[in-house]
Amino acid sequence: MSGGEEAIVQALVETASHYGFRGVRAKNFYREGPETICVLNLQKSSWGPQFYINAAVWFARLGPERRPKEYNCHIRWRVNSQMEDEQSKAFEQALNLEHPLPDDQRLSLIKDGVDAYGFRLLSRCDSEEAALRVADECEPQVMVALAARRQEKAN
């Protein structure tokens, strides 16, 4: 891991513990509840030294996964999609290791972003109903699987 990547992972690890998330291989952070499994995922770009941070919610009733992949979850969003333009730009720069930033500044920008728009939002998703409410509040940047929406209408 490079120094910049270590700063990103450090920011995630430090913030995750405040919300009861546990890390798996320094790339995925999970919190299990009776109805949902919340996931925060660090994704590396295929095209360069850029990273993305994804948040997702799995509905336990719709499948037996214990450690679902973020891209298979029923509700998903990119953490920076919830931010105002300037904050989103600074967050993206902090996740781009080609962008020169001191590690302490990179760490601070990432911690602030994942705190407010990743782990804090995910921590509210302790039930299906709550997760769908968060998704509605964060529209249109949140993807909700049709299976989750069909179930919502059935209830």
C-alpha cells in the first residue's frame, strides 16, 4: 500500500469504529443488524491511482449473504454523491493519489466525508423501512434495487 492509500484506509478504519463497523481486508466495512447489513467499500479505479468510496445496504430477508459485495446490495450510493459541489470536489481530490495533498489533510477530508455521508447515513439504516427512508431523502443519487421497492409496496 502506498502512503496515500494508507491515509485513506486509516481514515476509514478510524471512522468505522465510531459507528460499530468492522473492517474486512481494509477495503470493506460491515455492520450487521437483524434486518440489514450495511457496507462501506473502498474501490480502486482501474484507470489510475484514484479511489471511490461506496455505501450500500443489503436486506437480510432478500438473501442469506453475511458479507455482501457492495455492487450486489439493494441500496447503493457513492459517498461524494451526497455532498455539495465544493466538498465533493475536495473529497474526490483527497481520493486521487495523483493530486498532491499532505497526508494529514487527505486524512481529514476523507474522515469528514465518510463520517457525514457514509457511516452516519448507513448507521440510520438499521431496518428496511429506515433504509428506504434514507434512500428517499438522498434521491436521486441513490440506487434502489427493484426487489427492495417491490417489497416496500407490498408492505
